[in-house]
Amino acid sequence: MNLLKQTISAVILMLITMSFSQCASINTLEKNPSVTLKQVYYETWVAGVKGGGSGVNLFLPIQSNTNKSVLDSVYFQGKGTKLELINQQLAVGRFKTEANRPKQDIIMSNEPYAEYGQNRLTYTPKIPFELEENECVISYLENGTKKYFKVDDVVFKKSRPIPSVKPQ
């Protein structure tokens, strides 16, 4: 009976220790990041043809990058994407949305090969941050360590229409 109590106590102690070790892996936001940004803004876009797609472009104008940190990805409006560095002063995150996408037929069959070749349904994982509509979190690498910081005042700018053909 005494051996059973010791075994149960050891298992409970091990579970408690493991649960505390999981808390260390939670993403924490940096208070003073080495990257400072100017006004972050986003624009929406829609392709000029039916089924051509649509999305949101999030623009990150870089004011300074003191430690030469590498901007990695951004989380915005419930989605995450890799950042594209346009030049030393600008990074862009491109998010695709569901509007103006071609509708795909889903083939449901009991024949094994009838469903071959159709696109799978996409799964959007839950982002690791709770954000408001006008907030984003940026991840960056600094000395091999991934860090995060939050931008609170992301501004919507009306997108400029881009003609698909040159005017004559």
C-alpha cells in the first residue's frame, strides 16, 4: 500500500512539473523591440476578373532596425503569413481572402478513384494571439531567437484601382 502511494505521488509530481514546463513555450510579446515601424497600414484588393481572387496586403514601413533583425511573419485579422521584404524600408504581408475565388465542385463518390485530383479543403490554423481588428503581431529573428511584438494602430487605406490593360 505504501509503494502504491509513493508511485501515485511520483506520477502526480511529474504531471505538475510537465504542466509548468509547457508554460515556458507560450509566445511573449516584446515591450521594446529592436525594429521600429512607421504607420502600419493595409489595403484590400480584388482581381479584375471573376474568380481571380482577392486579399489584404499589410504594409510595414520600417523606420529602424538596430540589431539587423530579420522580419519573419505577421498575424493579422485571424490569419498569419510570411513577410516579404520589398527593400530595407518596407515589408509586406499578403493574405488571401475567400471573396472572388472560383467555386470548386466537390466530388463525393463511393468509387475510390472518382475523387482523385480534386483539391483538398484548406485548413486555417488558429493563430497564437488574441487580436482586435486593427492590431497585428510581427515575429522576427534576433540572434537566432524568435521574438514577437504587437502593433496596435493598423490603419485601413483605400486601395487604388489598378487597370488590367493600359489605357489607349
